[in-house]
Amino acid sequence: MSKLRIEAVDGEAALQDWQYVHNLIIPSAVLSLDEVRERAGRYQLDVAYLDDVVVGCTTVRPPTSDEPAATVIARVLPEHRGRGFGGALYSRGLAQARGLGVGVIETVVWAANTEGLRFARKQGFVEVDRYVLPGDEVPWFTLRLA
């Protein structure tokens, strides 16, 4: 029987798995491996596996002096959606964010990821901001956990 396993990014293979999921879900913001390494030094990055097959990833951004909210982002590859993996990833990310002692938790979703936007809203997130990154035409949504 297959079981979902979520692990902190540790090592080159996990960095590459996290990068693969991120870049597939967000093709307008492709990250190099060096950029992923840099993020791994600032954020909590996790990868989800079903047996040895990568199915998704998360990012938990801690609050900063400029941004008092923690940000939780979960991504599930399209062929693995609708099986509860997003919920498991969000639960783990939310627990990590709450462990930081924050009162406000947000997520960001690229508007082209309509399934991700719908999922975030089902989890209780509500839109608080919308913006377009330089050079992009598709907006991003910042949503806050109500």
C-alpha cells in the first residue's frame, strides 16, 4: 500500500525534486537550482513523495520585520490532485507556521493555477491583495487565513 511521505528538503536530490514541482506549477517564475538553494536557507522547504514518486512540495516563509505574516504555499502536481495530498501538505505547512508563533498566516497563488486558488479558498483563505510581477501578465493573489 502506498503512503504519502513529506520530508524536509535535505540534499541535492530533494532540492531538485522541490525545484521540479515549483517550476512545473509556476512556469512564469522558473527557479534555478542556485535560487532554490538560496530559498532553502531562508524558508522551510518540504517535498511530498508517494513511495519514491514526487507528488508535491511546500514552502513556509517565516515572518520578517517587513511582513509579520508567515506564508504557507503548497503545490501538488496535476496528476496527483484530488487525492488529499494538498490537504496533507497544507496541514504540515500550517503547523510549521503556527510553530513560529505568528498570528497571521497567508498564502500566495498564481492566478493561472485555478485549482490551487480554489483549494486555498476551500481551506479558509480569503483574498487580501492582487498584484502582477514585472514582466508577467498573469496576476498573483495573496490570501489570508480567515
